[in-house]
Amino acid sequence: MEIVRHHLHGEPAPAAKRIPVPANREMLAKRRWRGVAEDGAEFGFDLDHLLADGDGVFATSTAHYFIEQTPEPVIEIPLGDNPAAAAQLGWKIGNLHFSIEVTSSTLRVADDSAIRQMLEREEIDFAATTAVFRPLHSAPHSHGHSHD
């Protein structure tokens, strides 16, 4: 088992095969966890900082292992062209203590019955789907610090 303390810097070797290490959002919110890459390689994570989808975590001359966040059930709500309505919707979801992700055309939130009930009560269109969920509080980490 390889122990990972932080993400890799720089680009992988051009000939290196990219191998995903699947991780769900809850795992990525922790500093200590275990993971298994798609090729069966095992990793122990004892991190200096949290990892994010796409981060490289280990490399050999022939392989580059990277985090691949797994999709989860989410609700997507079209934002439309009314900024006030979109802001009010974000406030309502935040008032229920749920995190949101804002894309160019939708507001995304983890699928939950409380969210569904509020949207149905307010007669707001939504679609249940599966996607990688990157809530605002989980923004990618800064690279402005040292890993020494």
C-alpha cells in the first residue's frame, strides 16, 4: 500500500497511463481514508490538505494515479434568466442547511426529501439525476502553500 500525504504537482509523464482512484464526496472531505485504484493498487491517505476531483496522487514511470470523484444522486434546478429568483432559491436551500453547486445553467443540490418537498411546495421545476457534486464549500484547494 502506498501512503499519500498530498497531491502531485506538475503534469504526468506523456506515456503514463492514467488510472483513476474512485472516491466519493464524503471521502474527499476527510484527511485520512483508504482507497483502491481501478487497477487494484491500494492507497492510504494521510493528508496535509484535502484532495479534489482530478488531483494526481501517485506516479510511476508508466502510471499516473488520480482522484476521480464518483457521481451521486442530485437535484438540478434550472436557473432561468431571473437573477432575483435564482438568488431567492439559493437562500431557501441554504436556509435548509444544504450546500449548493452553481453551474452555468443550473443550481445543483444533493437529492434529499426536504429539498424535494420545498421545490414541490414552491412549484419550482427540477430534475433528479446523478452527477459529480462539487458544492461551493468544497472549492478546490489553493496551491499557494508549501508541501515541504
